[in-house]
Amino acid sequence: MKMLAQIAFVLFAAATVADAQGADEDRRRCGEIPGPPSEVVAACSAVISRDLRHMDIWAWIDRGHAYDVMRDYQSALTDYDMAISLDPTHSNTFYQCGVTWGHRGQRLLALSDYNIALRIDGNPEARRQIQAMEAGPITTPPNSSYGEEDRDFNVPQPLTLYAGQEIAHETPIAIPVATRLTTRQLATKLNSDDSFVLVQAMASERRLPGAIRVAMAANEGRFNDTWQKQLQAAMLPFTNGDLNRPLVVYCQSVRCRESYNALLRLRERGYRSLFWYRGGLDSWLAAGLPIVAD
């Protein structure tokens, strides 16, 4: 009898460990937004089914995000509503609601939720979306290029970071890790696609509407230095860890290599959908397009 009890205890303990490991795996997969959205939904659903006291607000947010990627917008909004009922002070939930309303074409509802997220804690991504929406539609310029954005200086295309005085020089015509965009292409993208993040790789107070500043991404150094380690944390509020999120990077002009460095660093961090606005702020202004100043 004692032996049977010991066996039963061992089997129970093993089952408990296996269940705990399964729960940890579901929690990990639930947060993997770049993963297949149907698998994220399944993992988050498993987490939610175990969370009888509804303490894991992120499971609802992550599942809602996955539903949004699948274009099941009603299910996404339902999950976000549940997350809000659990914690009405969580700004990211309202931000995600705004994104989904935007995908449904409900501009006023999107703006309302972005403003709530901004009031809660100054949510930087919500601020970016509001500024982009308030700037209104960008007029697509008539010319194919502006300034010197199409000029080829016959500069090599290195996969190493520029350093020192090299940074303030002519840029290559292309970069191996990203797709180059002209001013006309970027203006069209701003008017038709709200999925990408516009990244300014310099510290100027003037910027394109909706752009975020991540000046440290342009720093010289190595791909294993402190700047590289801090880059992912700096991008997280704007990408939610989604390495497939499209990023458009720019700096001042074709004579500014900060955006080139930033793209190399972002690629090293694992971002896979990268675009380079080589002409930068100078070409944007040459096209007569609006900017904002802080």
C-alpha cells in the first residue's frame, strides 16, 4: 500500500510539473506576436482558460492583437474590452483598440482611444498616431524624386557601422538590408498604410508627421555594444516586439549616414521589414510637404 501511494505521488508530481511546463510554454507563445496569429490565439486561449481569476491582462491583449492581425476585428475589440474591464488604467489596451478601430475605418473612435491612452501615461505610440492623424492626409508630390535623393555618389554599401566623421558624408545609393523609398513613395505610404513605424535616426526637433526619434540607433560602435542592447528596449513601445513590423528610417539628407547605421543596427536586432527614406528631411521639405516641430 505504501509503495502504491509513493507511485501515485510520483505520478502526480510529474503531471504537475508537466502542466506547469505546458502553462509556461503557452504563456511564451501567447506573447509571440510575430508568430502565426492562429497559434498565438490558441496559446492565449489556453492561458485564459487556466487564469480563473482573470489576473493575466496581457493574455487578453495579446489574443486581441492576434485577432486584429487575422482581421477578426470584432473578436479583437471584445478581448480589448475584457482587458479594459480588468484594468482601465492600462494605456496599451486603449492604444490597441485605437489601432483596430483604425483598421475598421472608424477614425473618430480610433482617435478617442488614442487620446485615452495618451492621458493615462503619455503612451508614445498613441501620441505618434494622434500627430499623424491631426496632420491630415499628405499630398502626394507630382515628381518622382526631390532634392538629391536619386543621386548616386558611387559609394560602397558596407555592412559595418560608419564612425566619426564618416557619418556626415554622402550615402550609398542603396543599402543591402532595406528597400529604398523616394519622397513620392513615402507620401503614398503615409496616406495608405498605418502599420509601419516612421523612425527618425537623428536628434533634430523637426521631424516628419508621426515620426518617432530613436537617435541612439545611429551611433557608431559594434553590434554587441551598449547601444545595440538598448535599441530593442527603445523600439518596444512602438513595435510591441513585432520583428515583422515595417520600419521606415530616415535622417537629414543623402549626406547623412545616421539612417544607414540605424538600419544596420535594426537588422542586427532582428527586424525584417525595413525601408530607407534616403532623401530624408531635406527631400521632404524640397517637395513642399509638412513637418512638425517639438
